Amino acid sequence: MTAKRVDGEWRITIAQHHIANRYPDKGFEWWAGKHEAMAYYTDDAEDALETAMAMSKSWEEEAATSKETRATIALTSEELSDLADALDNFIQDKNDYLANEEGQAEAVARLEKLQTRVLGALNTGEQTADKQAQAMIVEVGKIRRAEHSGYPGLSDKVENTDDYLWRVARANPSEAAAVAARWKLEPEKYSAVSGLSPERVGQLGGQLAKEAAGDALAAAIFGSNEERAEARTTVAAGVTFGAGGAKAKTATQVKPAARGHGADQGL
């Protein structure tokens, strides 16, 4: 969910990377079109708030309904890879030691069919993760070129990038960490789709990884998103710990302050 006020007008919509995550089989143009089609514009702050809350609730309810109707087991890429290897070993053992046993040929055929499905799921998962990493780096590229519809064109592009990465990490730390790893591992690839330099992509990957690690820690300590946000706000504001507990200097920050990237102005 994004809510931005530009020239007195509020724009409320679902963040494009969330759309990409829900519809991984679509492409950049479809994601961008969906992003804009869902956008709501108003100059009334109260209307903007009510719309944002309603849109967020609807988006989450749709996700919950979708999960309930899918009778699938979610496995990570590493788990799928391990399962494929285990099936390969199992099939090899059956062929080596039980080939003459009754019914083994049919059993092996079923296992091979299952292995094919697992490998297909692994490949699909990799493609989905790659598409999401691409969609997000394209978003960052637009922000840094002041071309992103969700961020004012005249505002600070570095602070806007910080804000975007912070929001991504807060929404899903583990997902953000996976994207960051891809950016750092293949900066040239993601440079080509975003217009950013490979060095910048790698730097952004490191920044997103740190944001994700911070939110993962907060998630382990605090249960809800509200508690996590409050914790990050307090830490960002400056906290001292002593016998009297934690004391914050201020608690008004709602997004990360500039991180001293004054010289960080290139693409």
C-alpha cells in the first residue's frame, strides 16, 4: 500500500512489487497497468485515509481467500532442491536393489513423475523470484530518475529510495533478503533492466539486506507490524538503555532519515 501527496492531491494504490508478487506470471507492463488501474486520487485527507484502509483490507482479504482455495504446501527453493535430490537417490536405489521386485517398475515411474513436478516447481519458483527482483529494481530505477508516480519528482531521490527499501523490508523481511541477495549476486543482470549501474545495484542490494536483517530481528522480538514499526521508529530516533528501561529522544519519525548519502546522487 502506498499513499503519497503531490501538489495537494493524494494518490492511494497497491505497491507494484506486491502486485508482482501476487501475479508472478504477468510482465512489467501488466504490473504497471494494474498498479495505475488500482490508483485512487483525492484532495481530501480523510477520504484518502479511509480509502487506503479499505483498499488494504480488501487486498489482504483477497490474499487470505486465495490461500484458502489453494491446497498446496509452500516449500522454499532449497527445500524443493533437497526433495528433488532425495527422489533421485530413492529412484536410483530402487533401480539398483529392487529392480526385480514386483511392482517396482510402476513405483519408479510414479517417483519419476513426482520428481519432474518437483523440478518444474523449482524452476517456476526461481522464475517468480527473478521476476520479483526485476520488478523491484525497476521501481528503484524510476525513483532514482524521479520518474516514479508514487514519489514527487522534485523531492530527494536518495531519501525516496531509502523510504522505498525500508517499506519493502518492513512488509516482508525474508522476501526482501532474497531480493537483496539476487541484486548482489547478479548486479549486471539487474542493471540491464533498471538502467542503474551494476555498482549501484550491488550497493542497493547491500542496503536492502541490512534493512531486511533489521526487520527480521524486530519480527522475532515484536509480534505485530505495528509493534515492529514502533520499535524501528524508536531505534531510528535514538534509544538509550539503562536501569529505567528504554528512553527515546523522539518518536515522531515515520520513515528512515537520510543515511548520509549526500554524495550518492548518481545512477
